Amino acid sequence: MAVKALGHAVWMALFAALLTVVTGAVWSGLFLSNLKVRPDIPWAAAVMAAIAVLLWWLVGGSGARSSYRRANPVPPRKFILAVTASGACIAALAGLWIVLVESTGVSGNSADFSHLPKVTLITSLMMAALVGGVFEEAGFRGYFQGTLERHMPWMLAVLLCAIVMAPLHAATQGFVWQVIVFYLLADIAFGTSAALTNSVLPGIVVHTAGLFVFFAFIWPMDKTRQMMAATTPGLWFWIHTAQTAVFGAIGIGLFSRLARERQIFM
């Protein structure tokens, strides 16, 4: 990459990181305020929804911003194929996470919000997933990875984007190899989807749904899982191991199909 192109890519990486961190911080502040003021009414989610709509327009309303945001329409068949491929990868990663927890003891976001009213809890989890999925995809897979793809092969762009994102993930869940490997694989899956469809829209759908599943069903259960050091692996350990292998193979196969079609129609 030329010096000018490198500087442009670095700026896009900084912008993507800032967009992700700021939107996450704004939502966290609103959510914590909601816990103190009328936790029975999910007003923070409504406020964040309005802010998210405004930010979505600001980062891609027209011209160059629209190109960088990369929210391009995708033909229905390709959209379904990309969503299915990414979804299979997330299913594999869900199994992998459980295997890692039970075999190494790593844990995820274990905050307990079970005391919250159900409506506020569900609405807040949905908004947290939406904010994370939408702005991480637009910032990193749109602005940053899209810029990289103009100067290098798409597979290298996907890998570099995933590596740059690793410290952000580790900062919230720990600088341990299990967390880094898990998020590298997840970011490679979402990056591959964006590259092969030239759009962040399929990734937003799966990323948001995946975050909700992890927030609601997987990470809260980490503290109850049986460690292999304390017992022999049970049936569910092997089921989750098989889940990782089978869905991983499905996801890779579907992405390979997308890649072949992309090469044919380029």
C-alpha cells in the first residue's frame, strides 16, 4: 500500500473504533440511567433507537459516506446464502465457546440482570445486540475493511480487519487466548460475508441475532457450566464439540459457494 492509502486505511480504522466505542458507551450510559430511573419502563432503548437512526444516516446518508458504510442491496438469493453461511458459523462458534468454557474456564459477559422487569430486560438485550451489530458492521466491515479491499486481496483485508478488532474485544472480555481466537473467527466470518456480497446488511442481521443469543442464553450460563478439571466430559460436551465441527463445515462450504459465484460474475 502507498503511504497515502495506508494513512487513509489507518484513519478509517480509527473512525470505526471510535464509532463502535462511542455508540457502545452511549448505550451503556443510557441503560445504567434506566436502571436508576424507572427501570420498569425501557425508555433507554427508545432513546437509543432514535440516536441509532440518526447515526446510521450520518455515517452513510449520501455520496462517499454511503459508499463507505457499504449498506448495499443484495440479491435475495445471495442474501439468504450469506445469512445462512454466517448463521452456521455463529452456531459453530456458540458450540466452540461452550467447549472453551468447560475445558479452560474462560467466561464471557456474566453480569446478572435477571432482577430486571422482563420487558425492560428483553428490550435492553435487543437494543444492545442491535447497537453492537449495526455499528460494528458499518464501521469495521464497511468503512475500514471496504477501504482495505481497494488496495489488497479481499481475504487479506478480512484478516487484517479481524486482527485490528481483536484488542477492542479483548478489552471488554479479557486479554486471553480463548477470547482472542473466538473473536478472530467471528470477525473473519462477518468480514467474509461483507467481502463476498459487498454489503454489510447480511452481517448486520446475523451479528445482531448472534449477539442477542449470546447475551440472553450463552454467556449468562457460563458460571453454571461444569469444568472438565472437576469432572469427565459429559454427553453435552461432545454434542457441542460436534456442533462446532458440523456447523463450521456448513458455514465454510456455503462461503466457498459464495466465493465461486463472486468470481464467476466479477
